[in-house]
Amino acid sequence: MNKKVLMIAGVAMTALLGGCANTTALEESISNLGNKVDQLSSEVSSLKSEQGALSADVKDAKSAAMDAQAEAKRANDRIDNVASSYKK
């Protein structure tokens, strides 16, 4: 019986020591994952600011297009008025 207790204690100690040996690798892995998360967060922030700038550019382009369309309609109306009042 004493041998069984010693054997169980030896297996338990081996398991504990084996578990402790992996903590360094686990900490390195967690550190690497933390670095990757930080890098991805930085990229997301960069992409958000770039998307905001592009959105503003799109709004400006849409406004310019609408202004050009209104000016073209006004010019066409003027030409129509001139053509209708012209008599030979």
C-alpha cells in the first residue's frame, strides 16, 4: 500500500512539474496574441479614419455633382427661352 501511495504522489508531482514547465511558453503565446490584438486595433483605427475621409470626399463630390446638374438645367432653360423668343 505504501508503494501505491508513493507511486500516486510521484505521478502527481510529475504532472505538477510538467504543468509548471509550460507557463513560460504560455506567457509568450499570450504576449504574442496581445501584440497581435494591439496591431489589429491600430489597423482598425487607421481604417476608420481613412473611411471617414473617404466619406467626406464622397459627400463633397455628390454636392458638386448636384450643383453642376442644377447649373446645367438653368443653362438649358435659358437656351430654351432664347430659342422660343427668337423670330426670323
